Amino acid sequence: MSKVICQLSISLDGFVAGPDQSRTHPLGRGGEQLHTWAHRLENWRSRQGLTGGVRTVSADVLDDVTEGVGAYVMGRRMFGDGPGPWDESWTGWWGEDPPFRAPVYVLSHHPRAPLPMRGGTEFRFVTDGIDSALRQAREAAGDRDVAVAGGAETARQYLAAALLDELHLHLVPVLLGAGERLLVNVGRPALEQDRVVVGDQVTHLRYRFPR
């Protein structure tokens, strides 16, 4: 049975991005530290069109949360370009061949035509809210999972609406001090921790939401 999952790297003080996010610093100041654990993995590098890398228990975790995904949902801030009407020359942070290789539903207040990319990724822009984006993503994914890719505000909305089945947190031993917090204004959802995997400079936590 398909699930709605969300996976995010998070600092010890609860931030999933640093302060002052911009086109120059999409993860905010210091936010890139949250993802260095993944950048050395062979499966992460392969999805980015890169060679090399290592195979560790973290690579196994990454496979577990990505291989069953058939569609994604993300916020406009994660896709980029800032608020207001679209600059249609902007096609995301990931170049011509994004790593998703599936439909990606981007939440926005401004309409935009679908944006097909190389490798099977197609960005589709949704202006009528998180429920509509999830419904469309489920239809596209079929019996595969839907991943809420971020950023923080989008993940918080799905948490607060009790629409997630699993939350995967990659806990990184850094302190950012400021930025985008994840676990604020999400109510008090019931959580069951059912996996802890200790990797190299990261601890992988999986939580399920009992229904």
C-alpha cells in the first residue's frame, strides 16, 4: 500500500535550513552542513549524474526512502524563484536533469504551465492547496509512495493536517542557531519511533503516525 512520506535532514537545534535563504544560498547560511552526509554516498551521487562515492548504512537508508517514490510534492520556496509572478526562465536548482525522475507538484499562488525536464521529471504547479497537490500526486504515483520533499513550511502544513504516514529525520550533529524550524505550529501529532540507524556523522530516525 502506498504511503505519504517526508524525509528531511535536521540540525540538533531543530532547523532544516539556515537563515537568509536566497538564490545564492538556497539552504541558508550554514544549511549545506545538513546534507554533507549524503553527498559522499554513491547512490546520492548517481542520482545527481555524478560518479564515485561510498556505500554505507546511510546509503541503505537513502535507498529505502527514495526507491518506492512515484511522485513528489514541494513548496515554491524549495523549487525557488521567490514570491510573486513566475520568472519562467527559472527551472529549479537542479539543472536540466533533476534527480526526481517522476512528477513533482509545486505549491504556488501563481499558475504556470507544466515544465517537463530530462530524465522523467516534470514540474506541475498547483494553486489550490496541499490537499489538491496530494490528490494529484497520489493519482500520478499509483501504488508507489508520495514524498513531501520540503521545504520546512510545506512539511509543517502536511504535518499539521495529519496527512503524513512516515517522517524520516536525518539528525546531523551541527547547531545552526537560526533558520527554518520544522517542528513548530504542527499541533501535537502522535508519533511512533520504529527505526534508528546510526551512520557516519548522521543518525537516521523513522517515525510513523498511527491511524
